[in-house]
Amino acid sequence: MQDTGSFASPTPSSSMMMTSSRRSPSPARRGPLPPVFVAKNVVGIRREDKSVWERRVPLTPLHVAKLVALGIRVIVQPSTKRIFGDDEYRHVGAVLDDDLVRVF
């Protein structure tokens, strides 16, 4: 391959794309949910339950507002530890719900 001095990323080929025809396991077999997960135009943000000191969030209310504006439904598990309050997420259009399994 000749160096053209361009920093453009290569075009993805079919060999680079990873696809799977296998169905994902049922929610009961999946194990713990990641901090943020996406399914069918829905994003879920789970509450922190591993560390008593963890207050960081994967998406701020500003990020959630942008997603909601794009037509993506955002579900947030309520949390008293999160740096942003539940009302801040609700105000920008997120739905607060303890059950994130409904996202799938």
C-alpha cells in the first residue's frame, strides 16, 4: 500500500464488519447490565450498585436531551448517589424506571 499522506480512515470492508446471526440470551442469562445499554432506539442508564463512592454518570442530562431530540427513548434507574439528580434527567425527557429489562 502506498503512503499518500492522507489521514482518512479506510473504508470498512465486509471482512472488517462483525455480524452475528445468533440471538442474544434471555435477560435472565445475560448477567449484570452495563452502565449504559442500547436496544431498539432505547438507551438505559443503570444506577451504580458496586461502589458507594461512585457518582460518575455515563450520560449527562445534556447528552440525554440530545438523544431524546433524536427520537431515542432514554430510561434511567433512579439513584440518590448520581452526581445529577433524577429530576434533571426527567426534565430533559428521560423516563425514570427501576426496571431496565423492559428496554430489551
